[in-house]
Amino acid sequence: MHIKLAPDTISYEDFTTYRRVYDIDKKKLPEKSEGLQELRYKDVPEVVAQRKKDGEAFLEKTEVQSLVEWKLKFGTYRPSLTKLVASNPVEDVRKTTASAFALISNDPNPSKAITTLSKLKGIGPATASLLLSCYDPVTIPFFSDELFRWLHWQTGVDGNTKKRKSKGTDDNVNANRKIGYTAKEYASIFEKTSALRERLSKESGETVTAVDIEKAAYKISQSAQEAKNITDVNDDLDMTVEGKALCPPSPKRRKKLTPEPSKAPVQVCLRKSPRGSPTYDEMGYELDFDYILKSSGRPRPISKRAQQRLEQKEKDSERKAEIIGRPKNTLEETAWDDRVARDLGKAFHEVGMDEYEEWKAKGFTVKKGEFDDPTEEEKERLKKLLRGCALRKGSKHR
């Protein structure tokens, strides 16, 4: 990232350009994603503002769940978060959010409000900041990865300056830095966002909000990462500089540089010991080291026990179709599993026959034609959910 785009030096013109690009790109999103964006930036803040005028601002549980869905869609995916948030009683969500919003109205520093919201299950400093941002989008920033890393591009949370490698540019020393999502980190975000808002507002004579900074940071970080990816690819493929002849990599090195996406996480997992750090697949689910290790040997003839499992799976598919009320359809079954998972607040790979029976017992039903003509985006999402789901911890797809 060029130094002129650093938080301390970015001009109002450059800042506004990136913020506008965010709004333009938002219109190019698929319908469901665009709907989540509207909910996060328009619908929920307007509802909260109206409740504030009526006497007390708060959030309903469904609104909190929708905001969390937005957060997982556009940020780091954490499959257990939706289940935890869904476990909060409706009245607890109303009372806790009302208390937090009341604290903000009396004290511009959000630290106490963050602590209050963190009492809810599944709500940490990052998600709490998202809820507070809907109450006060002008001064309260959302704790996004992109905003944190951009604001701390040249300095750490403790304020220590990082040394740049070359004049005018930097490879963003914090780009791959692990984020703890702590109250201390958010306090640093709030302080730096407030200072940046004040500087840009003073320079331009216009009101710059925390949401504006969140949007600009997202696009700046995205652009910087795209530029870094191009550089990394050029370096890995031994691309030339200063007019020297191209020197393509050997087939062995090329294969090493471009592993199959579906196998890469499995290879990483196998390289670690059972006590090594967790490995996650492309959907953010943790892989099961023991199961992968057991399954990584040579193919063996199908056993009687395996045959019995296949027969049971066939019976389960028939029962699923009966519960859903649709003809048996292997391709459509993935969409059924996803629907049951979302209704019960579970991860996709955690859905088995017990979950289907629970789903039926709770009175859930599907709408007529719900699974007809899925969009290409929905088909791709379901493919990703299904791909490698048997390798995830706690999977019932084995």
C-alpha cells in the first residue's frame, strides 16, 4: 500500500474516492448480499433511530441475528457464532441492547457499552461494536479486520511505529498480524477513528462518519491485498525485473505453488500433529485431524459395515424427503440440510437424522417451490458447504 493512503496522510479526496467505490460495488452484489448490506447500513440504523425518538432505543433478537449474518458474510466466518447468538432469550437481547445504547447516549466512550453487550452469548467486542455502530454510525466504528489493520498500518496497538522497508511504499507489516478482537484493540480503533474523523472533517468542512471510514478502509485494504497478490504471484513464478528474460518455474515448482484448492487445507492439516493448531477449510470449519489421517491411506475393498452404512444412508434420504415433503432428490438434499441447519442454528455438517426429526417436531415447514430454480450464487454456496464437510469436526456426513 502506498504511503499516501496511510490513515495519517490520506487526503479527503482519496478517502472519498474509496468510500464511493464501496457504495458503487455494493450495487453489484447478488440480491441476498445486497439485502444484508441495506439492512446493516440503512434499515436497522433507521429503526433504532426511530425507537430512540419514541423514547427507548434497543434491538430485537432477529435484528441482532441479521447483523451477525452480515458480519459473517463479509468478515471472518465463525460457524459457532450464529448458534450462540440464537441461544439468547428475546427479552435479554432487548434489555441488554437498551442498556448499552443508554450508556452511549451519556458517555461517548463506548468501553462500558461494549462490556454490557458482551454479557450476551456470542457477542464479543467486535460484534458489540457492530450493534453500537447501528445506534451511532457517526462516532462508533465497527471493529472490522480491514479497519483494524488499516488504522494500525504503521503502528501497533501500543502505538510503536513500525519501520518501513522502502520509501513511499510498505508491505503493511500488520497485514497478516493475528487479531485478538479484544477490548484493548477496539479502544485503539476508536481513538484512531476519532482522530481521523476530526482531521478529515476539518480539512474538508464536511461531516466524516465512522461508517464512512469503515467503508473506505475496506476498499483500501482490498486494493492493497490485490496488489500484494499480484506481486506475490510474480515473485513465485520467477518473473523478471529490469528487462531480464522470463524464467518460468519448473513443472514441479509450479505444482507446488498451485495446489488444488480442495486438497490444500487437507495437506496442511496432515502436516500438523494431532496437537497442532486447528486447520480450517474454505468455509471456515475446523477439520478433523484424526479422521483425515485415518482416511488418507490406500483405498480398500468395501466392508460389510460400510455397506450397511450406505444402506442406512439411503433409508435416511428417504426419511428426509418424507419430512421435507418433497420427492427424493440427491442434489436437492444439500439444500434441505442447509435449511434444517439454519432453522436450528447449527452448522451444516452437524445436521443428521436426529436434527431432521427435531426440525419436524418444532413445527418447521418449507414453502411451496422453495427449492425450485436456485440461483447460481446459491448453487455455488451449497457446493462449498458440501465440499469436504465429512472432514470437519463433529460431522454427521460420514
